[in-house]
Amino acid sequence: MNYRLKISTLFFILIPFLGISQEMLTGTVQNPVIVKAAKKWVPKRSDAALHLPFVDDFSNYSGYPDPQLWGDRQGFVNTGFAVLPPSIGVVTLDALDEYGKVYAHAERVPFPADTLTSRPIRLDSNFVQHRPMQVSDSIYFSFYYQPAGASRDPEAGGWEIVGDAPEHPDKLILEFGYATGNIVFSGFVYGEYIIEEGQYYSIGDSIENPFIPGTYYVFESDAYAGETIMIPVDSIFKDEYVWNQVWSSFGCNVSDWLAENPLNYFKQVMIPITDSQYFRNNFQFRFRNYASLDIDPWTQGNIVGWSSNCDQWNIDYVRLDLNRRINDLYPNDVAYVTPSISTLKEYQAMPWNQYRPSDMISNFQNDLSNLSNSPKNTSYTFNIVKNHSQTIYVSPLNNENAQPYYPNHGLHNSPYHVFPLLEMEYEYDGMDSAVFTITHIFSMVGTNDERRTNDTSRFEQKFYNYYAYDDGTAEAGYCLLSTMTNPEASFAVKFTLAEPDTLQAVRMWFNHTLNDENVSPFTLMVWDDNNGYPGIVLYSSSAQMPEFADNYLDFVTYYLEEPLPISGTFYVGFHQNHDIQLNIGFDQNNDASGKFFYRTTATWNASFYKGAPMIRPVVGKSFDHTSVKPHEKYTDIRMYPNPTTGIVHIQTNDNQEDIDYKILNVFGQCVEMGHLNTPEISLAKFANGIYFVQLSSKNKPIITEKIIKK
């Protein structure tokens, strides 16, 4: 299957037609939040139909859609992909399936991707008036939607957009439907049948189906003795559904909406339900999106490791109820719009022993909205709890009037609510770590607020043993693209210590790419500072490989061979000498601009992108139990001789039956792969030079060694 690449980037052509060398962003090919949810998901136990009203603004949870309201789990509830939604949290439909991976049937033309289906809803009765539902009950369905690819600063261009905008052929549709009560045939269950000895069948021949007497199997291709074919074993039947499309939107761009109205980050859709066929006890609605993988215009899709997520649609504030009108656009609701921020000026997390009061911000920055159509008296406060048990601060309660977002006021602008002062400091207690939970509450005074769940935003300020500019979620992937003849590229992230310490490890988040094409060697690097740029190399370790903490769905920890004493400003990152895009996780909701640098020539450059690369240095002693030392079970593996003239012997005390191998050249390209049937691998047929031998178990790399063949 051909895949095409979709990227959000600007290119600089250094040598026309001969090579390009630059930093770039891609989508992600796996959603770890959804993968985590898939491992924990338990099907709902009740199929009882819901009663009106149906409301979900996705504000108080993340991951899969709420199973109490929704019947499937392909949408992704999050606070990262939407820009200025009506209330905090949206559900995103994209090109990733319910397991968080790119759909297996994804292709260049629009293909059916995610579905978001409500549970059955009782529209057969007006339960308030105890009679059958009527058109005069005025039932309306409404929702907000936004195509991805928006930026809070439209003038910033492509550097700050979040997500990937769907093109015109891509589509978001809404359907109304119901189960008819009939059972219809939907296919077969197949079983294996081995062609008997001495038998041969050509196209068009038939045999009686041994699994379903009285039926026959017709051959569509030649079949020989000993071959295994798949023959229907049993029929599959399913409930019959009627689905009718009632609304759709082709792919579009938020910048066009903003040109019409600078507040139009989301658009609201109102649909009356007047067709009596839907007045039944099992009415359902569903959103569906069509996505298409793209290619970039410069390399025509020849970039390795980039096929990824794309064409996101964000949906918010879904409401279905009776006694509504066409102008019922404004719920009586005030809400948080975006997540609250870190209490640290520079970092999302930092080592507890490196914290100083000067690291604290002086005030928060809140995005708050009044979704109604009239001014509302609102209150705001926040509190801070240490280690989930000790309340250490409660801010004074403050009341202010909030003007409505529409038609022309925009976000709430009271400085006492939007920029509240943080008039306290954390006190270092000498312990290894600390966690402070900051809870912000913005609410309507009185009892008329229709949605209290979107009034609260929480942030966990973590002081562990690592520095982090990122929030732990990758909205994109960061790559260094080089198609030069001899590609050389380096990437570095800047950190500054308050006091000397020791660097123990570097935690890195690599995005999965299609078929893990980004699994190519790199050199782990540490530099000192040279006037604000990486300077002298303090540490390097070659033959590292991108790994994915599938058991933890978290960062993978790359331990230094020996702890490295460091002080002041230092840089951690990697060097690569191939054209494979390593695809490091990139958080687009926090900005570390000026803190990360790349080099594809002799000169270091500050990145153009707004965001935070997901690289975290670990200092002090290691105590973070979420990190893992990779492959401890395989520490006794040894490859020898090195250098070799041909044969590489592999010595291990473990069972080798589950070990596979790959041989990669110096450019990271796989030149041979297979199962390790014997305790040796031959390089005899390859030219002299440097190779990397990677061993893996159950598709997870366990060790990579640089081997010199001479």
C-alpha cells in the first residue's frame, strides 16, 4: 500500500535538486494515551437507552469517549489538539484507530477513519408530558467543530499551528440513525482446509464445503495438494441499521474562518429533528471523518519514517434536547478554555533539589469564557495541595463580571481572573521529590450554571529527578531532514542547573512511525555551553536506537555509562549521520523557544518552531520508578569477534528461540533481517565497513552493537 506524507513545515532549499537539510514537524503515528486506555478498557455492562438531555463537552476526562454516553471508542478526548475551544476539552477524530495506531487501510485518497457514535437515546416519548414525542416538542441537535491546523497567532504562519488541517476532499459528516430490529447477513467466519494428497483444483472448480453441508466452495485460483485454503465455516449476522447523512463539511482551514470573524475558532451547528422516523426508543447519531495520507511536494513521499496521523477534526459541546429553538446558541455556562499552566517560569517539571524560589512565576495566565449571551457574575479562586494531602495555600475568592464571548467580546478579560497573582513560594524540604496539585475554579455565581464540570482546571507541579519543558503528550513529531550526500545532523536541548550535579541518564520520547521506519542508530550527546549554544562535547555514546516503552507507554531512559558531573548550562541531544527521520516527540502546547537547537552544517541554529521537544535529562540519584533500564534480562549478551572478517558469534545464556536480528548499514538502512536460528550471524557477503547488529524479541529491540567488518 502506498502512503503519502502530510507535514506542517517550511522548507529551505540549500542546494536545489541536490539536497535539502532542515528541521521539520510531522504528525504522530501512535497515540499513547489511547493505547493506555485500550489496555484498561472494560466494555460497558448496560445497553439501556439514554434519556434527554444528552450533553457532553469533554471537559472532565481524557482518552476514550465516556462509555455512559458513547457506544464506540475511536475518538480521542483531549486538551491538546484544539485551539480555543468553547470549553476545556474536545474529542478529536483523526487517522488513528481505537488502539492509537494509523488505520491499516489508510491510503492517499480519502478513507473512512474514526466514528463517534452515541448510545441509543429515547426519542419515542416526551417523559415530561407523558406522551409520544411530537415535532412541536422542538428537538434540536447542536455541536461545535473545528478543523485542525489552527494557531492562536494567525500571523505566526506555519510555525505555531497545532495538528493537520484536512484538505477539501477530506470530510466530516454527521448521521442520524437507528436499529430496525431486523437481523441481516454480514459475512462468514472462515476456517482452514488442507487440500488432500493427489488433488489439484483449477479456477472454477468446486468442492462440497466440509464445514457447511449442502454448500459448495468455488476456487478462484489454482490449488495444489498440501496447500491450505480458507473456507467459510459459519455465517455472521448482525443488527440492521438505517443511517442518514444530515450534515457534512469538506476539509477547510481555520484561518479562512478567522478572516471572516476573529473569534471564529469554532463554528456551531444547529439541526432540528423533525422527521418522525427518528421518534423511536433507539435513536442514535454518529460523527464520521474521512482522512487521507499525504506526500510532501519536495521529496514526493521518499522521506523514511514519516507516515503519520493527519486530518484532525475537533468536536465540542454536543447537545441534544427538546424545547430548543434555532437561536438557542448560547448555553448558560462559563468555562475554562485551556489547561492551566505550570507554576515554574521555564519548566513543566524539574528536580526538587535544583528548585529555587526565583523559578516561580509571579502570576497565572487563564483562558476563560462566558458562553452565554449576557454578562455573568463570576467567581475565581485556586488552591495548592502538597503531595496529595496537605493544603498549603488558598487564594482569596474574587468576583467579577464576565462579558459573553460572542458576538464580539471574546475571552473573559478581568485581570483578577485572567492573571491572578501567585503570592507564595514552595519551600524545599530536603526530600527526594514533591508534587503540588494546583486546582483552579472559575464559576458562575448562583445556581444557574448549566455545566459545572468545565469550571475546574488542575495542574500537577512535579519535582522529581528530571527537567522537562514538555507536558508528556506529543501532538507532533520533530525531525531533522537531510538528503545531502553525506548527511550529518545534531539536535540539542538547553538546561541550566542552580548547583552542580551529576547527569545520570537522558529520557527520550520517540514517536512510533509506520512500520517503525525511524529505528535507526544515533549517538547520544551531551555538550557544555558556548555563549548560548552547544559547545565542547562532554559525553557521547554511539549505536543508540530509538526505542518505545510499550510496557510503560512513557519515556525510555538512556543511561550514561558513568554518571557525568555537570554544572551551569549544559545541552543534551543526539547526532545522526543518515537521512532517516528519528521523529522525537514534540509538545505543541508548551513553548521552549530559544531552548533547543539544530545543526545540519557547521553552525548551530535556534529552532523556528514553537513547542517543546520531549527530551528530559535525569540528574542526581535515580529514584523515578516510571523509568526503566532497558533490557535488563539480556545484559549477558555478547557479540564477538569485533572487528570481524565475516562471522559474528552471539553468546547469551537466555533462550534464543524468540530472538530476531537485523543488520543495518551506517546509514541506518536494513540490509538483512531474520530469525536467530543459530548463535552466529554472517557479514561475509557485505563490503568492509561499519554495521549495526540489532537483536529483538517480540518486535522490541533488546540490544544493538556496532560491528566493524574488515
